[in-house]
Amino acid sequence: MRALHFDGTAVRFRTDLPTPAPAPGEALIRVRAAGICQTDLEIAKGYMGFTGILGHEFVGIVEKIAPASDAGVPTGASALNAARWLGKRVTGEINCVCGKCDLCARGLSSHCTARTVLGIQNRDGAFADCLCLPLRNLHEIPDHLSDDEAAFVEPLAAAFQILRQVPIEKRTRAVVLGDGRLGQLVAQVLATTGCALTLVGHHESKLALAEKLCAGATAARQTSAQFRAVFERDLRAARDHDVVVDCTGHAEGFLRALSLVRPRGTIVLKTTAAAAAPLNLAPVVIDEITIVGSRCGPFDQAIRALAAREVQVAPLISRSVPLAQSAPLFAPGAAPGALKILLRIQDRT
Amino acid sequence: MRALHFDGTAVRFRTDLPTPAPAPGEALIRVRAAGICQTDLEIAKGYMGFTGILGHEFVGIVEKIAPASDAGVPTGASALNAARWLGKRVTGEINCVCGKCDLCARGLSSHCTARTVLGIQNRDGAFADCLCLPLRNLHEIPDHLSDDEAAFVEPLAAAFQILRQVPIEKRTRAVVLGDGRLGQLVAQVLATTGCALTLVGHHESKLALAEKLCAGATAARQTSAQFRAVFERDLRAARDHDVVVDCTGHAEGFLRALSLVRPRGTIVLKTTAAAAAPLNLAPVVIDEITIVGSRCGPFDQAIRALAAREVQVAPLISRSVPLAQSAPLFAPGAAPGALKILLRIQDRT
């Protein structure tokens, strides 16, 4: 099959890779579209030690099922009804877990120490004709959502994770740092709460887009709009925000967040900055700041928000590129200023 | 009056300082005993930019009251009953706040941006014959507690703050890093919850002491003892602890905490390490760790715990030194291995 493969040095388009065989309890999925995420670009720089097929944001069709064996492979409700998945349009959660370890037993299965992660850790990813995922990871996509929209479920779920970790309500003063693809999604998700929201960025067009989309998000929930988009350079440095979400992708984002959060406020770290930064944690203690690391989130909530049109993702698509032409996108600085780039993998006829 | 004064370069015993005059709403307190804290030693290294009289852990007698004026000085219940404080044995909260700013209005007065802090920020401290504090900061000490015990109320309150910030219960797996004076107090406070507690340190005698005191703390609350004291070098590095409290006082403590906390667990930062350390926050995001800065705490809870003999502090006193002889204690490395050093300020006859 065809795939974008990272060998530890470069990302290459290959046509000589075998179609994978689903393990017991897994589905073979024919991918239709996939999204490029900052994590993919970081992996392509070699930072995470992954080699294989990249990609973890996708939508595709279930083509084949490998029934769970009787020999101890965990069988959830999904697996028991395996056959019903055939032909369905799905996306899937990216953490493939053992179901048996201490963390799985404690309800922390997305942190299972034995986990593989689609396109990130010991499991080939979605920038390919086909991928395999456990049936219990799958989520069906409602018919009225496009493939393009469905490819956003994974990052949108990651944005919704913030609402599960930190109380954000109408009276909350929140800041999102970064007007890139993740900052845009996080801003819309926070806007659905009706909180007083400030998005801080560097790009006029992206800030204007966020303004429009967040107004839509608040309108969809019939909350009053309290959104403002601010250029980084124009931001008054006042430590009076309850919650600051760092979506900058830079280690400096944390320091910026510290300069904006109020005492006993919360900083949410959403992006993994590759570089280590010198950091004095004394202000965190003195001002009793809470820092919350935030990663994967609830797919069901993301799908519901897309289906209800509370969140708009199509305007965030900068380009849609055929798989065969996409390898150059992973060179450093290849797509400056782009928001979401989607890979077209199967023709949608 | 006599006092230990830091001029930005050295800590000196002086006898030529004027007795302070309490501002409206404040009390003049004749200090009987005071405790040396890591923060005092850090200030004496010049890290915090404070000059003046050091010290913020104390017990003393209210000698004089300056009634609150009618001209807008905030008057709490304490101030209205000002006269009742005269002659009382008290300790006091260290943050002196404006009562009017946004943070005070939001119930975050201990973080008031206009605050002065006893012996730490724009307010002379407790290593002196007398100090001044607002009446509303004062807490009366029960008669059956000694001066030595009462001098521990402030750091013990800081230890209790952890229980207000992080849920810790019987099934919680907690680690306290550091067997020094703060680590000892935090361990006893956590032990009162009956949680599964590990104290990690470098000193045989301190670990043995903690073992004895924590057994007492769990016994006082009739919870079953689940305490172990472990040498740092003997600690199995397993990321399976729900809560890790860093009381090491070193920037490296945070990295050690990261190596012990489970995914979605909590690290409590209790000490302000002076040096900035290179720090990669990516693991915080990937494992969704929560980091909580923790500073001052509830004096009433600390006094209750001392009065009920749930927490033992007298065994933590390494030495008791007359004020006039105490300046050399602030030289770097002056008291290696000491737990709490108290300053005897007035003779207790």
C-alpha cells in the first residue's frame, strides 16, 4: 500500500509497504482523509524516537474485522458487536491499551504503560491507505459531517479535554495563547462556555478568523459573546486571568502564561515544546499557581459539538493535499503560517 | 530595641533600632520566640531583595493596640474587639493585605498585590524584641501549648494548606520528598489522613524521627499506619504515586517528583528553589500531570492540630539560641543538618 513513512531521518512517500493485518479485536480501516498535527512535525524532526508511518487524525471506512480470540484478548461491547462496524465511516482514539495493567484498572487507560499510540508510539499511523485500530477505539461519524470535518475529531477532543480538567464557566477570565490550529480549536471550545475569553496571537488573519468562529460558538450555545482577539504585542500584561491555556508550541509560552495568570489561577499546558527551557518555579509556589498538563480528550463530545455545529472546523483548513504529494510538507518550515493541512488519501467519489 | 537586621549583604545583631509604632488597626507584639525557616536563609543570601528585620514564625504577647481609625481603614471583627487582644499570647498570619483590591475582593487576600509580608516583603519581621501586625492577622495560642510549640504554627499551617488544595484520603499513595523541617511537618500532616505515605530523605536520624512522629499522627486520628521512611538511594523509581510533595528545597526536587508521580497525578511544590533549572515540560503534558504551588495555610487548623496533640513539633527543635547570639546562624552552611532552630527572644520566666 501507499504511505508516508519516517525512517528516523526523513519522511518519504512509499508505495511498497504491505497492507497491515488487523490483530484479534482490531479493524482494518481504509483511510479517506487525515490531518497534520504539530506532533507529526515534531516527530519528523526526530524528537520522539518514532519510526514508521506517521499520522493520527483521520477518518476512514472499516474494511475488515479480526474477531477477538477467546484466548484472553479483552472484548468490550464494541468487539462483541464487531460485525456491525463493517463498512462504517469512523475515526478512532489513538491510544491502544492493554486493559490489564494498574493504570488501566484505575480508569487511566489512556496512560497505559504498555500502550501503543497510532502514528506516535510503536504503531503505524494514518498517513496511509490503511491502518489498524482496536474496535473499541472506534467512533462512528454521523452522515451529515464531511470527511474533512471528521478528520478534526481527534484534535477537537483534545481541546474538550480542558473542560474536563479545569472548571470554566461564564464568569471565568480565560486566555488562549497561540492562534494556530490548536489555539483556534481551544478558543472555540472555551467560547462555548460563555466565559470572558481572550485569544492572543501574532497573525491578523488568524485572529480575525478566530473572532468570527468564536462568535459562532457562543451563538450556538446562546451565551453572550465576550471574546476578544489580541495581538501579542498589544496585550496588557496583567496577572488577572483565572485560566491561561498555552497553545503556542514554544517553551516560552509557559513564561508568558505565568505573566498573565492570577494568583491561585491555572495554567493549562496543551503543547509539548521540544526544547528544554531554563525555568524558575518559585513564582508557581509564591502565587500558588496550578499547572495542568492536558493531552487526549473525549471523542464523543467532539463529535457531538461538530454534529451540532457548535464548533466550525472547515474554515481552519488551509490546504488539502494528495497523499502522494505530501512528503515535502514535513520539511522544516515547509508550510509557514498554515492552519490545518489535510491529506486526501482516498478519492471521495 | 534589639533585632536581627539584614542590610542586603549580611545579617547583623543590632541594638539601636527603634521600637516600631503600630499603624491604625495594628498591634505591637513583644516577641517571645521565633523559628528560622528556609526562606529566612534564602533572604540572607540576598535572593529575594528584602532588607530589614528577618523572621515570620513567632509567638509573642500583645503589648499595645492602635485602634482602627474611622478614615477608611478596614475594620474586621478582630479590630472592633481590639481591646480584648491586650496581654494575649498570639501568633499571626504573615500577609498584611489592603482588603480593597481585586484579589482581596475575590477571597484571595493572601495574594493581595499591595500586601506586605512579615519579615519577607516591605515589613520588618519577628527576629526582634517587637513587631507590628494587623489585629485581624492574630491568632490566640491555647494556654497548654508552649512557646516553642506555638512558634511552629506558621510552617504547620503551610503544611495543612496541602490538604486544602489536593484531595488526600486513605487510599491515596503519597510521597514527601525531603526529611528536613518542612518535610517532617508535611509528613505528619499527611499521616493524619491515614494515606499510604512514603517519606524520602538522606538522613538516617531524620527518617527515624519521622517514622516515630508519623506513627503518632496516625494513632492520634485512629487511622492505621501506612508509613515508610526511605533513603533516597533505596527508592524504587516507580511512577505510581498519586501525590508527590516536593519539600527538598532544590530545583532537582521537581525532576525527582516527576519520576515518581503517576499519569494524571499531582505534584505539590512547597519550597521555592532559588536557582533556575533547565526543565522540559513535555512529560507534564504527555502524562497530564497537575502541578500545584502551595504557600501559606490555615492557622486555625494548625493550632487545633497542635492543641489536640495530633502533630508533634517539639522533637523537631535542634537548638534554641538567644537572639543576641543568632546572627552567625545565617552564614551559608552555618547549621548543617539542623532541623528547626528557635530564637529565644524574651526570657520565659
